[in-house]
Amino acid sequence: MTAREVLKQHFGYDAFRRGQEKLIDDILTGKDVLGIMPTGAGKSVCFQVPALMMGGVTIIISPLISLMKDQVSALTQSGIAAAFINSSLNERQIAKVLYRAANGAYKLIYVAPERLLAYDFISFAKSAEVSMLTVDEAHCISQWGQDFRPSYARIPEFIERLGRRPVLSAFTATATPIVREDIASQLALSSPTILVSGFDRQNLYFEVQKPKDKFSALASFLRGRRDHTGIVYCSTRAAVEEVCDKLRRSGYGASRYHAGLSDSERRDNQDDFLYDRAQVMVATNAFGMGIDKSNVSFVIHYNMPMNIEGYYQEAGRAGRDGEPADCVLFYSARDVQTNQWLIDNARDVEYPDKATEDWLKQREKQRLNEMALYCATNDCLRSYILAYFGESPPERCGNCVNCNTSFETADITVEAQKILSCVFRMSESYGMTMVINVLRGSRNEKLLRMGLDKLSTYGISEKTDKRLQEIMNHMIMSGYLIKTADKYPVIKLGPRARDVLRGGESVYIKLSRSVEPEISEQRYGSVNPVDKDLLARLKELRLTIAREQKVPAFIILHDSSLTDMCMKLPSTPEEFLRVSGVGRAKADAYGERFLSVIAEFLSGAGSASGGESTASAVPKQFDAAQVEISQDPVSVSIVADRINCALIESGHARISGQRINDWLVSQGCMTVTEQDTKSFKTPTALGERLGITTQRRVIRGQTMDVNVFSAAAQEYVTANALTISGSK
């Protein structure tokens, strides 16, 4: 049986996602692999499919109990024998699992890293035929990563004690280039295939708000979304308690999760969220790793996280079903101070020595600076994140608050010169607040006592504190200033400062004309026109089955599978198997019940809820004339945005810039080139005749290649929009 046949039979999918097949093929040839794939990209398939095709057993090292339970439940529902070993089992239960494993009962065994060197597990592993060892959440082994766990450092010793080295595979969602190298080094991967499938999640909308009252902003966001599920992350336990209590008093079904709760309450609260008994989970970052809940439609960060890696991992828990989802961060300057304190007073981190502790804390503060700059930038938020992870993003994504906000470019050269001069005269020894106080001519007692009012730059700026802070943040991001990562950060001159002070370089900044645009409701709901009543009936049946099986509803079938069911309307077991996400085991177990609901609906019950029926939900004719064609060259993301306005209006599926690029490749207008493990799409001779060109642009200080489309190319793509979107 081929890998694709295994994928279809057990998992119900006809094709692999980007990067999956390459990793699977290399594993099956005996190569070590390291897969860097964003949340929701299907990392588990990359080791589960080869595990089913290889002899013996695959051991998966996983850090969280919830992750193991969900993975094993999902495998069991797909007809795959799997088990887990962690602290949720007593010694008798562990002995039973190991006994069955020794007799070949399982193809996959999930184990907590703390159990690896236990005598009974080592004894089993040494005697068993371990075909592959998989390290999930592999960034936990790197001290350069955001979530280093000392227990992961024991993995190399476990491998050595096995005697016979199995194929090694490692996976993570968030890893910078230096973390990737460290993972490969720590695990001693042998000439591994390192595949970065791309960090971009195009269905996620990113926004940073700076509200005066965060809870009012949260209440405003949730208003009208009572039928959507989401997570609200807070930085402290006290904030979790406060926000959860306020939400409950406001009538929301909210639950809470943090390390201060008992194990039983955390488990019960998590189950309430997974089983859809609670609409909103309010939690610290202790919640979420490995939570495979597919229908999370928003993630709100009530406080700014400590680093980009953690933020993107947490935000990525939204939209795992591929549907549009919102990732909104509420920022305040106090968040930076809170995170500084949390870094300095971390109690749940083990350090081997004081020098290592100081070094790691310094690294965390540098990451905190990067996170704060994300909250301050007026450039594309998605591009900021992707560039942080070493990718070459487009200048504009069209699906973040900054891309959807009207900006004007302002020349701030004179103000920048004042700031740089002030920092120089203050001997590069003070923080941002003190620099602003000097520029503004503050009568602050400490400032006067230190004689800073005698400086020539004292009182030379008429800008507000907020505007000066915005300008200085922009100058830090652009390399004119440096903000140190010390306990008390100071502002220093950056490498580009001399060019402004003496070289005549001009400094520009984008300033917003509008503030906090409304979040579009259009991003919610399926991009495909389906009958709401039928979808509701299918969800009701799924919930009934989930309660019978004592598993979360998404373990039975994801929302995307139910949506596909509404589109395809299967009437036979063979047609039911063609539904995305339906494998043989699920078809045999539940197919008849779902087919019965669909048949009853089609027999004339109609849409009792008053929703538009599937038969009448025929998309309107797509009018290409509605699409704006610019005479100036524009990026592919802008082309996609303009076409989508017309597609959505007429009820057709959206398209993404990536899909447009892929279609152009299939038409011979562009070609894919590989460079340093990255893929780049560049125009062919045919594409150049259409007016597709590659321009080099500077984004966050990095020179990047961006494909731009002339008017002729825009017309060509627009004329084929329905073909690209898959609508008929």
C-alpha cells in the first residue's frame, strides 16, 4: 500500500499538504527528518503515515497529556492501534500498556519525556523493534527556543541506550533558523532532511489594538459572536480570574485554565472547552500546546506575550479547520513591565548554573523587545512575523489591521535628528521614557536632580509623548536606534544613526489616518455556500456520537468535513468515502447515520430554520468587470484582495495569493526555483510578456523579492478567477 493509499484509507484525504509527502518519503527510505510546519499544517500525518507502513512500533515523545490523549483518541477513531504513557496513568495501567505493546498490540506509542529513562520503559524499548522515534514540539530541546524543557535533554541518552538507532524524526511549529540548527545538533540527526513548509497561515487575520479599557474592547469583540468558540490569553493567573469572572457575569460561557488550579479542575475545564460546553477559554500560556480543537475561530491576547514564537504558536490555535479566524492582541505599555518581571522572577524554569540563567534571561528580554516592536509597527503584521522566522514575505498581505488601515507617509527627519542628538547627549545611558521627558522639557524631579535640563536638547520637541514613542519605536525597527535587553533597557544609537545626523539621510514613517477599524464579520463562516440547517443537523449528530464515544466532537469529524458533506451531499457509502477527512474506519462506524440525516434532509424536509437551501444556494454570475485593475504594478496579495471582493459578493470561494501563484505555475507563466531550502516563484518568458516581474524591496531592513503584476497580468488572472478559486 502506498503512502497516499494509507492517507486515504485511515485519514480520509486524497492528497498530501505541502511538504508532507517529501518528509514521509524520506522517512520511509531511512532518512532522519526535521519538519518545521505551522500549527494546523498536518505535522502528525508526517509521522503517523510512515509509522503504519514500517515494521515494529513508532515511539512519539510528546510534552503534554492533552496532546497525547487527543492524538490517541483520533487514531483509535481512524481504526489505528495506539496508546500513551504519562502521569495520568497509574503504575498498573502503565504495566498493562507495556505488556500489550511488547506483544505487538500498538503501532504508535506516545510517551512523556519524563518517562523515557524509567526502568520499565527502557526495558520495553530495548527489546522492541522501534522503527522510528519521533520528537514532537522539538523546539523544547533547544535552549535557544522559547520553551526549553530540561526533560527533553534526556532524549539523546534514551536513543543511546536503545542499542539499535531507529529513524529519527522531529517536528515543531515555531523555530527560527538558529533553533532549527540547535534541534538537529542536540538530537544528532544524521544528514537530515530539513523542511520548512512555510509559516504563513493565510486564513488568520492579525490585529493589534491599544484600548484604554481592555475588557470593554473584549466585550465589544465578543458581541455578536456568541456562537463562536475562542481563547483569551492572559499573562497572569490574577488576570485570568478577573477576565473569566467578568465574562461569566456578562452572560458568556467562560472557563479558566492556569497552573494555580488543581489538576482535576484544569482537566475538567479543558474538557468543557474541548466538548463545547464552554464557549471561551480564559487561560495563561499553560493552556493550549497540543490542543487539536479545529473550530476555534478567534484567539485574543489580553496581554502582550513574551515573544513572537509563543505568540504565533498561541494565535495559531485559531482557524485549524482552514476557515477565516481572528488573532487580536490588546497592547499596553504595562504589558512590557509585567513580562520583564515574569522573566526576572521565573520559578518554573530549571537552570544548570547562574551563567546559563543570566544568558537565557537576556535572550528572553531580547525576544520581548521583538514582541513589543510587533505591537508598535505600522507595517504589515504578517510580514513582520514571517520575516522573524526567516521567510521572505510580501510587503502587504491584505489580511491584517495595518494592511486595511489608511496610512500616510510622513517625513520625520528633523524629529529623528532631535531624538538621535538627545540620545547622544544623554551618553546613551537612559531609557525611552527619560529621553522623551528631556525632549519634551519635563520638570520631572529625577530629571532635574541629574541636571538633564541643562542639555541643549532639553525641551526641543513639541510632539506628544505618544507620538515620540511611536517615532522612536519605528527608529528602533529601522536600525537608527537600539533598545538594549537589560533589566532596565536603555536607548543607544544604532548603526544607521550617523547617516541621519551627518550623511543627510531622510527618515520616513507611516502614520495612520484611522484608528481601530472594525473587524469584518465577512471573515467568519464557511467560504462555501452551504445550507445552514443541514450543517446544524450534521453537527447535532456529530455531538451525539461524540458523547456516545466520550470524545470531543472534532475527534469524530472536523467542521471542514461536515462542510464538505453539505457540498457533496453523498447518498451512498462509496460517495461518503469521498468526503474530505472520512477514512474507512469512520465510514464503517458512522457513515450510515450521516447518510440517513442527509437523505432525510433531501427528501423534502427543506431548511426548517429558514436558511437558504442548498439547491437555491447557487452562486451568482461572477462579474470580472467589478474587479479594479490598476495601471501601476501591484503585488499578488492586492490582486487577490480585489478579486475576492467580487467573488464573495457573488457567493464563490475565495482565492489566496498563494493559489494564484500556484495556478500561474501550472499555466507556465511562472516557475519554481529552489534556493537554500526555500522555494521562489519567478516569471517565465510567457509571464514576463503578460507583465509579471520580480522587484526587490526592502522590508524590515531585509531585501526581498516580490512578484508584481502589471495591468495585463491582473486582467489575465481576473478572467480566470473562477478556475483558480475552484468554483464552478
